[in-house]
Amino acid sequence: MNAVVIPSYRVKKHILEVISSIGPEVQRIYIVDDKCPEESGKFVEANCKDPRVMVLYNEINKGVGGAVKTGYLKALEEGIDIVIKMDGDGQMDPGCLPKLIKPILNGEADYTKGNRFSDLRSLKKMPKVRILGNSILSVVNKFVNGYWNIMDPTNGYTAIHRTALSMLDLERVSDRYFFESDMLFRLGIIRAVLCDIPMPAIYGTEKSGLKISKVLFSFPPKYINRFFKRIFYNYFLRDFNVGTIQFIFGILLFFGGLGFGLYHWIRSVDVQVPATPGTVMLAAFPAILGFQLLLSALQYDIRNIPEKALSRMDM
């Protein structure tokens, strides 16, 4: 049984069209009125006759993440197998929905998401600022969540299997625009299998609520926090492997050599006596070796992407 969650906030003029475009492969549609000033929830109840539709209400505005989590919780309560998240502004092609759920149905993935970077022709429709911003965020997210095989991390067209969804602590997932990135981090912690689904970039007259200022000032501290948590959870708390050893000794040797060299460089400047070749080697050798170990740790991390879907483990 499949369901779609649609956060509803200032999308009154598009919401009915979006609902009507959802095909028979979906048996339930959750419209989450996130304290919408347009009262879109009541509008849907009054004008939509689709029996699949259920309107849910948030008493306060929780943002896109909070609205999706409300839908997720209801889907778990009703025993839904796959939950798709779509926006209500008509910028997500319902025709891509079967492609989005296919890897999950086949047991190949626990979570799928759209990737607008796969089609260079449709990518031309995306504003240049968004292309640059999404490219940078894609690189950052690879380090933060460990999914080196995916792009377009802020793409909100997603699907998730109930096995992975039930393993997430939804209360801890970020409510607002960091929601998609935080979901990837949380999925990485439980070792869920992710899959990118190529899809075109669609842009209408709607303006994105995600402002550059929000990303620049609020995202970096969260990314740093999630990165160190992932390293601790996956390489120290839940496992201790070759990557752990490479990471530990890489850090010690690189910064040890760097610190040793910096100390003697400052000292040589102070006493006006050049450092000896032996001193330079004692600084350079551990720093170079440490850097090589850090590169090896990175290579191990890239190869350490989850490959077996959690849903298959339950069979």
C-alpha cells in the first residue's frame, strides 16, 4: 500500500491539480495543512472528492519538515508500505512517481530521491544560482552523510519504505528547510540504502522559500555537527574498522607533523637560525604520511556505502 504526503502551505491554487494528477498506484494521499494562512486544508475538504485524500492539521506552523513528519507518523499508524513526499506547488512531475517507488518495491533501496542533475537539457531551466548552490551542497552532503553516490540533496521528491521509516527517530529530524539533509544523515546512521532517480527540473511561477541567507548562516553549524556525529557513530561507537585506524593515525600524524614544523619554524625565525634538514624531515614525513592515511580513510568511507536494503533484511 502506497501513500503520498503533501505539505500544504500557500499552495491553494495548485493543490487540487496536484491531487488529481496522482495515479492509481497510490492508495492514500495525506494533505498536511501546516497552519496555512489560506486554510488550504479546509479548501481541499470542501472541493476534493477523491476518497484517497485525508487532511491532517498542524496546530502551529512547523515548516516543510514538520509537515512531512506529521504525514509520516500517520502513514506508520495506518500501516503504509511506501510513503512518497511531494510538494503541493506542481513542480514535481507525478509521472516520475512509478520510477521513484520501483527500486523500493524491488528490494533494491530503502529510500529514493529525485536527481535533477542527470538531465543536462532540463538543467538549463534551473536558475544558475540554484545550480551552483545545489552543486556545493551536494559535495558537502557527501562528507556529512556518507552517501557518495547521490547528488541533489535538497530535492524533496522522495519515497521511503516503512522499515527504514520506522527505524528513524522522527522527533529528532529537523523540522524546516534542513529536513532533506537531516533525513540523509539519519538514514546514513541506520545504514539505509539510497538511490537517485533521474528526473527533469520543473519550474513554474512559484518562488522558493529557501533563501540563500538561511543556508549560509544556519546550515554550516548543522553540517559540522552531523559530520562529527556520523564519524563517531559509524567508526567508533557501532564499529571499529580499518577506516577508524586510518582516521586516528592520519589525524595524529598530520597535525603532529604540522604542529612540530610550525613550532620549529617560529623558533627559527625568533633565533634567526634556519631549521636543519633533519628537523624539516621530522616535520614533513609524519605530515605527508598522515595526509596519505586520511586519503585512505576517505577512500574507505566512499567504499563503505550501504548496499543491502533494510527491507530485505526483514524478509
